[in-house]
Amino acid sequence: MTSSPSKDSTLEFFVKASNKHEFSLDITLNVNGSVVTGTIISAHEYFETVSETFEDGNEIAQKISEGLVKASESAKNSSQESDIGFIHLKNTRIYNGDGKGTPSKGDILWRGKLDQVDGFFLGRISEG
């Protein structure tokens, strides 16, 4: 497994497993001073879910949805040995130091650059 020196090879392995096998994992990331917590999902699931947001809209929204469906299929069919640049999370909360997760409601999808992750631990921070 080859990896860019700025990426954590273990985290990259988890992302590849998710993209190739629809593997999901609760995780918390440190990203540029913020804490991002959620569940890793595949790029395919991310784009497919985002496309559903636009499919019932006007003509422009439907074009966006179609483009996202194409991105989803491309992500699903791409070589898993290719360079992984992004990590995708669902049920995401972001903490910036005040102890309150943002956003506080809804099933939030998040996409971040893998080489911007400073550290991680397995498991999510739960609201409560």
C-alpha cells in the first residue's frame, strides 16, 4: 500500500475499504483545529445521497442530480488502487471548541481532504 507522506496510511486504508466494500466505521477526525465526528461511507454512497437532494427540483437541480449520479457511478467503478483524495462521512457533527456540535440536527454528509486530517480515533462523539 503506497501513500502520500502527508496522509495517514491507516486512515487511507479505511477509506479504500469503504469505497471498495461499502465498509462503514464510526470515526472522529482532527482537522485543522476542529473535531469532525461521524461514520465513514463510500464515495459512491456520498454522491448518490447528495444527488437525491436535487432530483425533485427544477431543471437545473435535476441536471445537478444527474451529474452527481454520474460521479457516484464513476466512484463505484474507479480503480481502488488509485490515489484516494477524500474521506466521506454521514451523521456528521463538527466541534470547534465551544463543546457544541454543528449542525445540531439532521443527517449531515461531510467530504474532506484526506491529506488535511491531523489525527483520528475510532468511534464517534455522541450528543448527550
